[in-house]
Amino acid sequence: MLPVVILCVAELVNVLGVTVVVPALPAIERGLDTSGELVVTGYAATFGGLLILAGRLGDRLGHRRLLLAGLTVFGTASAAAGLAPSAEWLVAARCLQGAGAAAMIPNALSLLVAHAGDRHGRAVALWTAVGAVGGGSGFFVGGVLTDVAGWRWILLVNVPVTVVLAAGVATVVRPAPRHDGGGLDVAGGVTVTAALVVLVLTASASGPAAVAGVAATGLLLAAFVVVERRAEDPILPPRTWSDRRLSSASAVALVNNAATGSAVVVGAGFAQRELALTPSAAGLVLLSFNAAVIAGSALAPRLSGGRPDRAMRIGLAVMAAAALALATGTATVTGTTGTGALAAGLALLGAGLGVSAVGSTTLGTAGREDRRGTSSALINTGAQVGTAVGVAVVLGLAGTDGHRPGWLLAAAIAVAGLAAVIRPIRPEPPQPATSPATPYQRAGDAA
């Protein structure tokens, strides 16, 4: 169980890498005389853009090797960011942090699945719960560190954490098999990375920049399709697209984050604008969402009877009901009643996310060992794109028409996801790789 816990800590570090920075943005803006937007979007762009390439490299070169490389890059970039003398230096370091996280997450998840064996579902539930802990505690931890020690320490604290985590990975986590067949699809990796980076950046753009970003994303994706058709060993082989389990899991990961990310952002605005809560009080209300994600993650295997597709359907239905309840149940409430209604709706939303996320991750990471890194990367990419696009769209709606359309859109997204997976999906039992390998090696045998 210790290797699973260590690998879950890698997910915690990644989530904290995003959330702890948010409460420190005003201090960063004052200290370096700059806008804090790129501090967040720079990390998100490189993280989301490099996931697929990093997952595929893990399949080829070894998941533990890529995880250790990612931890090294993340820790080094954290030191550079914490010591940044200028805004440009800080943004560059945050981009490098995102790249390190991209190498960490799909490969940590792949190793977790390999170590969990027949406890796959429980391990994924723990992974999801730990991510929720990072999401809920990050804002608080970031605020406290900024107040007590200054904003630079929210970045510098990652250095000793990554050193200890890397030591744990190197000594406790067994390497998964490497699969060295074929050549590396460099052109495919470059085009899909560029397309995803532009897509994530476009999500926060507006006006002509947004139009240009959409056009550039479309052109890059078209180029990626052409490159993949000609590649001898494509980064995303044709069977990836025809595998209903993986495609459904990735799509549901996108829907999960698009629906809940957007609904939570609207909820934060509603708490402050309509209920007149302070930012701190609004943050406490939002903790109901994160606590419920943890509970939903723990209950998912039991509620679904071990069927990940059923978990996705249950979770999506609960999310749709929660978003609809928020849209209709908060229309006229104010004061304490309004705060309670908001907290209850967000808790129901979080419970649905916990159940659905465990289902999608479990379904998508089962199957062939030689593509497990790529599968993990696709699921995480779906989640990252879902968050970026969902939040951007719903903020536009909330900014012009208030909170209700944003919650209704979140409900519609969840319903669309539910419709896409309404037909049962039988999980594929784990399959060995096409090349012979020993599934569990001693830690010193390979990377």
C-alpha cells in the first residue's frame, strides 16, 4: 500500500501547484508589478499540452523514469519561481513547473494501477480523494503561507517536498515494464502538444485573440491527424480512437471537469455577489464541494457494484441534478438560507464528481500495459481541457446574464455526458503488453 500512497502524493503536489498560487496572486502582482493571469495560465498550458507526449514517453522509456524526471523538473522550477527577480522569470518558471507536472501525473497514475492489481478501483478512489484534498486545502494553505512567510514560500516549499517524494519513488515504487517497439512519433508529439497548449490559452482569451486561437487550434489538430495517418508508430494509434472504454472515459473526464469546474466558479461568484459573503467565508462554503468529492470517491466502488461505467452514470446523474438544483433553488434565497442552499448544492455536485471520476479513471486505465501511460494522459488531458473550456464559457455567461445560466449550462453538460455513456460499457480485463516483460520488477532493475 505504501507505493500507492507515495504515488497519490504526486497528484497532491500537482493539484497544490495550481491552487496554492491563487490566493497569492494579489501579493505577486504587487511584488513584481505585473498581472497574475500568466502565472496560472502558463502552468496550465504546459501541463495540459504535454500530458499526451509525456504519457507516451512513459510507455516507451519507463513510467518511473519519467516520474522521477518530472519531479526533478518540478522541484527545480519551483526553486526558480520562488527566487524569481522579475515577472518574466516567474512566468517562465511556472511554465517549466507545468511541464514537470505533465511528466509526473500520467506516469504516476500508470504506476499506481500497476501496483494496485485487483485493488485498481480502490487505488483510483484514493487518487481522486487526494486530488480533492489538494483542491480544498490549497487555497487555505496558500493564503496562510502568503500571510505568514510571503508569496515566494508557496513555491519554495515544493523543493523539499519533491526531494522526499523522489526518494520515496526511487526506493519503494517498483518500475513497470518498458515497451521499446517502434520509433518515437516526434512530429505527432509536437503537433498535438502545440494544439493543446494553444487550446488551453485560447480558453482564457477574448475577442480577436480567441478567434485566432480557435483557428490555430483547428489547423494544428488537422495537421496532427495528417501526421498520425502517415506515422509508422503514431503517438495515438488508430485503436485508441476505436476503444470505446478509453474514449468514453476521456470524454467523461472532460465532462466531469467542465460541469463541476464551471459550477463551482459560478458558486464562488454567487456567494460573494448575491449572498454578500467575504472571500474567506465563500471559501469555507466551497469546502463542502471538496469534502463531498472525497466521500463520493470512497463510496464509488460500492455504489457501482464494481462497474466503472455504472459509476460514471450515477455520478453524472447526481451532478446534473445538483447543478439544476443550484439554478432553481437559489433563485430567491438570501442570507443564512441561501448559504445553506449553496453549500448543499455544491456538496451534491462534489459527491457526483467523486463517483464519476473514479469510474472514468478506472475504466480508462484498465487494459493493455503498453499503452497505460498514454491512456492516463488522455484522461488527464480531457479533464484539463474540460476545466479550461468549461470555466471560460460559463464565466462569459455569468458575466452577462448572472449565475443561473451558468448552472443550467453545467447541468446540460452533465446530461450530455450521461447520454453518451447510457449504454453499458464492459470493462476490459487487464491485458499484457505485446512485448514480453515482467510486470513487477524490483526497484533497482529498471526505471
